[in-house]
Amino acid sequence: LENAQADQAVESAQEHLASILESLPGGCIGVSMGNRVTHCNPRAKDILGLSQDIVGQFYSAALGGHSEMVQALETTFSSNAGLKRQVLSATHPQKGKRTLGYSTLLIRHKDGKIGGVGIHFQDITEVPS
């Protein structure tokens, strides 16, 4: 009974976390140390104009049309440090060139080891200056 309750608590926590990621107003992409996309929320797909699910793909191939984003992720991997409040250009298939505000982060396991990197971003093209 205790194992079943523990399993249910873990499942509930995972569902809650997934709901948070899916509900974010901006894009969120996670990448494993093996360079594969582990998460791409719906808003990320909308902002980047991705027509297919990229989870499981190598991020450099999945985001190949967004070279500045690939470079930001590569920089985060190589420097072991996140980038804060940066700007990049991305081309949406229907909307054309977009300006994205973004930050990258290191994803750490409980033991402190780096498990991957992430990027969260918003389309700031329409924001008046």
C-alpha cells in the first residue's frame, strides 16, 4: 500500500510539473546531455513555427533553422553557465523574422550534476520600445 501511495504521489507531481510547463506563456525547450530534446512546450512550437514534435531529436537538427538558438544552447553547454536576458532572431515560416527574448539555464539533478540545458523565450517582436 505504501509503494502504491508513493507511486501515485510521484505520478501526481510529474503531472503537475508537466501542466506547469505546458501552461507557460513563453516557449520552453529542454535538452539532455546527450544533445536530444527532452521537452518542447506548445508555446515553443507556436513561436518557432514548428510543425512537428521535436522531442527525441538532436537539438541541432530539430532547431537547425534557428541557428542563433542552437548557438545559445551550444554556448550554455560549453560554458556550463546560463545566459540571462538575451535577444536573438528567429524566422517563423508564416510570420517571418521574429525577435525573441531568452535566457538559458543548466538543468541539474538532485546530486548537483548537470543533466542538460534549457532555454525559455518569448516573442518580443511586437513589444513597443
